[in-house]
Amino acid sequence: MKISLIAATFAALALTTAANADDIKDGKKEFNKCKACHAIKSDTGEDIVKGGKVGPNLYGIVGKAVASTEDFKYGDGLKAVGETGMVWTPEELEVYMTDPTAWIDEKLGDTKAKSLMTHKQKKKQEEIVAFLESVVTE
Ligand code: HEC
């Protein structure tokens, strides 16, 4: 709950002040932790960040439907959230990456569904989202 509140505050700030270059740079650096499992590859096939294939491509993730990358085999929990029609907003991304299984539990109610993503990102969540948004060209 506390984390959601903090994330919501960050999101409100992000709406009023466009991400600055320093945030994007910080986020890019922090994304090094994500790229073990995630690549960022544009729709035209350009490798923006070469990364692992354990997790789905994160190109254009802000504004994209949850669990909607074709050819990726999501876990039951994230798939079930995706079936509700939810779309990734900056604030949901920040809370999700902080503790993916807790986020799925919160969205689905009491559930035993675990996230396939075990990584918990405890800092610079807002900067990572700013970076993810910055690489999308249209
Ligand atoms: C150890 C591997 C691993 C790391 C490190 C990792 N992830 Fe993931 N990520 C996954 C897997 C696997 C999934 C699919 C989860 C599922 O199906 O439950 C996932 C799913 C996601 C999704 C949902 C995508 C969608 O299509 O709905 C987002 C967003 C995400 N990760 C962001 C991040 C960010 C940001 C970081 C770095 C802070 C990160 N991940 C680090 C493995 C990882």
C-alpha cells in the first residue's frame, strides 16, 4: 500500500514535469539489471538494447496491454491480469517492477499465482520508466 502511494506520487510528478535527460540517463544505467532478461527491440527490428529472452521485449511497454507480446509465454498470473484488459501506465509499471508477485496478488485478489519475474527492483523505478518511454520513436 505504501509503495502504491509512493508510486502514485511519482506518477503525478511525472505528469507535471516531463522526464529530464538526467532521469533518462539514470534509468538507462539501471536498465542494465533488466537486460539480463529483457531486450528492447523496435517494431522495425532495431536493437535498442540487446538483452536476454527470459522476459518479453519491452519496446513501447508504456500504453501497451499487459501480457500482450506475441510469442511470449506468460505465467498464469500476469496472463489473467492481461485478460482484464489492463494497459501498462507508468505508475503500474513502477509498482509492478518493485514486486511483481505482490502486484499480481493485488490485481487478482487473493491468489496463488506467482510471477515468472523474480527480480524486485527497489530503486530508480521512475527513471527506468522514463528511459523506456524515451526510446519509443513514435
Ligand atoms: C531474471 C529475469 C528478469 C529480470 C532481471 C527482469 N525481468 Fe521483467 N520479466 C521477466 C519475466 C520472466 C517476465 C514474464 C512474467 C510473467 O509472465 O509472469 C517479465 C515481465 C515483465 C513485464 C511485463 C511485460 C508485459 O508484456 O506485460 C515488465 C513491464 C517487466 N518485466 C519489466 C522489467 C524491468 C523494468 C526490469 C528491470 C528493473 C525487469 N523486468 C527485470 C524476467 C525478468
